[in-house]
Amino acid sequence: MQALLSRHGLRISQTVPLSLDAYYVSMLSERNLPAERGGGPLAVLKAGYRSNQYAAQHGGQYSSLLYVAERTLPAAS
């Protein structure tokens, strides 16, 4: 992401994990399972929690990230 932004004169000033997204993705996955394989709301909560715990322990590899970018200032002469 930084390489893409730098080509346009931007830099990442902040990266924000969207931790609730893991629960949403888990809910969508659960909804698409056959009824006999589904685990219900508790399975959704457990999967979202496990995903966020994994991300926290592995360098912030969350399922979704929000990048805040700002324009870099030209070097002063």
C-alpha cells in the first residue's frame, strides 16, 4: 500500500484495524453454509474472536485495514 501511495505523493500516517469486520465476514460465511453444518450465532462470535486474536498476535494481519494517508511535503530549500 505504501508503494502505491508514494507514487502519488502520499504516505501512510495511520493504519486502523477494522476489528468488527472479522465478525461480519464470519456471519456471511456462516450464512452460506448448509443448515446442517452451521453453528449459529455462537460460531460467528467464536470465529470473529479467533480471527482478531490471530491478527493481534501476528503483526496486525486483520481481515480489513483502514489506511489514513497524507500528502508528503516537498523538501525545503
